[in-house]
Amino acid sequence: MCLPLRWLHWTFYRDSYLDMNVLDFWRHLRAYILFLMGTYLLPDISGCEIHLRFLPLLEDLGLFSTYSLGGAVLAHLYRELAEATKPKRANIAGCIHLLQIWCWERLHVGRPTLHVPQQVSLDGLSVGYRWNQQFIRQLPAGSLSSYRDELDGLLDSQVTWEPYTTEIKSQVADICLSGWIIWLARVPLVAWTRVEWHLPDRVLRQFGFVPTVDVHLMEPKFVRVDGRGKSDTDWLVYYLYYIGLWEDRIAHIIEGTPLGEDTKHLIQHYLQWFRSWATLYMLRPTSTPSTTYYPRSPSERYLRQYLLDTQRAVHPLLSSNDFSNAENVSRRIGELALDVCRELHIPDDHFTEEVDTGFTEDVHTGFTDSISTPVLVDPYSMGAGPSSFEDSRPGHDYFSYPTQQPSPGRVEDDILLVTVQVKQHLLRDRPGKVAC
């Protein structure tokens, strides 16, 4: 049986609880906890009700405070992520807010653009405070294919492998670090009728350790079950073995080698091993090449916008054959190029050889014929795809102060001439692998 969450809200919500007697106050507190479990922590796919099996847990709130609610939330979310991969499953349940913040902290794909003028001080709040609505200025828009393509093109430096550094931990509330010693415990997580394994040995890099190729099986005889058709099951007895492993979690702490300058070769060894068997790409190679371009990252969005803005600026000249406004158009293109160069870091040694452009004449004389054409190198001749580019730049850290870019002077003093020759890289050129 389930309890409607809307009924809970209508019945127990109050603007103030100060004038309430003690007995009613504790009743409303239980209803509030139940509402949070049904809406944020352990929601089902309906999103509008919560099962009454959780109600007995709230009878003794002192005992309830000793339960590992965080472990239950993770177990529930892990199970829902597994269920969501089934072809007939159209929805996903679980703590999606946690999943969203986890993704935003590590990847730029789907991440909103933040314009925070100074360092964000958490003042004892959670890390999710950095993604408070008031800081979000621009939300990305893309299709499913575009997001998958961005994930396929991620570079190593575009991933924040260890998001929760010592500096960040020093700013969050103490409750966020409660039980930190078991973050590396390789144990099962129990959420009432569901059990899922916590496997930190497969994600050691996010804890500041070197990833290892010595990956153990989750459990040979592990079978996922749920409560359907088992209403009379005593789950404390049914999961006695897994509960025992959880109770002995301190004995199952994973140890690792701390990351450092002398461990880079170990990471490369792990990556070679991982690529030898893993499925690396989400998009299958198509028999008919796609005619739609999907930017894979913020940098490609900037370049795409530069191409479109340049096309809009030049189009009036080409359509009318009236070049009287060519000076303003060339100046505008120069401004666009400067804007792109200020936003992007483009390592020239990856794409071009060092050449002297000879661009010394004043811009008012127009573009000269004395400019040498750069010798371009095919970027896709260096590896199997965009992820093979060498890129050592660190990911963006929203806890550090942004670098103040100097204001440009006259465009005539700084205008750049960029000659770009692009070779189209179609999806059919990628290895035929599909990600899990």
C-alpha cells in the first residue's frame, strides 16, 4: 500500500510549528521525513506516493537516526540506473538531484554555465550549493545525440577526476564528512528490499588513488531481487548475509596508491588495459553519414558560433557584390576572432607549424597577399578520435577566482587573421563500439 505525497503535504504542512504541542509536533516531523523520502531521497517512478513499509521505521526517531540513510539512497539509485537501461523502461526513479550534481561536478556535458564573480564560499553548506539557481545564467540545449557525441569526445583533461579536494572538504558542513572512513568500503548497500554493491575499487581515481587493473568480481552468486510478490518476506532474515557484511564494513576498506607525479605511468597503464576491453563510444557508426553537426564541448560551441557569426557578417557582401562596407566587415570578423581566442586555449603545436604570417600592415589597407598560409596537420591522423589528443590543461575549478582577461584595445592593433582548413570527421570513422 502507498500513501499519496500530496495528501501528506496538504495534511501536515504548516507555516509555523511553534504553537504546536509536543505530540503533534513529532507527528508532523515524521510526516515531513516521510515526504522527503518519497519526493527526494527514495522516490519511485510514480513520483507521487510512498510505500507504507517505511512508516514503521519512523516509530522510534532516535533509532531511525542511526540508520545509514545515505547508503539506502545510493542502493536505490544504483538499482534504478540499472532498471533504466532496459528498453521498455521509459522513466527513472531515485535521487536524481544527487546524480545531476555528481555529473555537473565531474563533466561539462549538460552543465549550466555559471557566472560567479568571486570564489564561492560554502559557509558550512553542501557542495550542491554551488549550483544554486541564482548562479545559473545559461542552460545548455541539445539533443540526445549531441550529448552522446559530447561524451564520446571527452578529453582526459575535461574530466574532474577528484572533485572533492581537501580545500572543498574544509568548507562543507561536518555532516557531509560523517562516516568518511567508509567511503572506500567495498560492501553491499541495503535499501529495504534492494541490495546493491558499493565498489570503490573501480573508481579509485575520484578518491585520489591510482586506478588498478586488479578488479574483482562484484559477487559471483549475486542476484538482484525486489519486493514484488514477496509481501510476507522478512527482509532482515532474507538479507542477513549482506547485512552482516555491512555491519563489518570497517574490515572491507580498500587501500590504494596515492596519486602523484611519479604515478602517471600507472594511470597510462590502466588506460591501456581499460581500452583493450571496454566499450568506449556510445554512438554506433552509421551506414549513412550524419549531415547534422553536434558540438561535443563548450569549445566546439564557441567555434560553431564563430563560424555562424562570420557567415552572417560576410553574407551581405557576397549577395549584393557591394564591397563598400568591406572594411567594417573585416573589422567585425577580427573582433569575433579575438573573442574566440580569449575564450579558448588552442595549442597551435597540435595543428599547425610555427610560421611567420608577415601581417604588419595597418588593417585599413585591407587584407594583404603577403600572409603565409599555415601548414596544417590533420588532427585525426594522430589517433583514433578526438579523445586521443594530448591535452594537459586542468579542468575548470569553480572554487578558484576566475582569471581577469585584459580588455582589448583597438581592433586595428590586435586583429588576427586565422586561416583554417577543416577536415570533416564523420561518425562512421569512429571505432564500432557502444558504451554500456
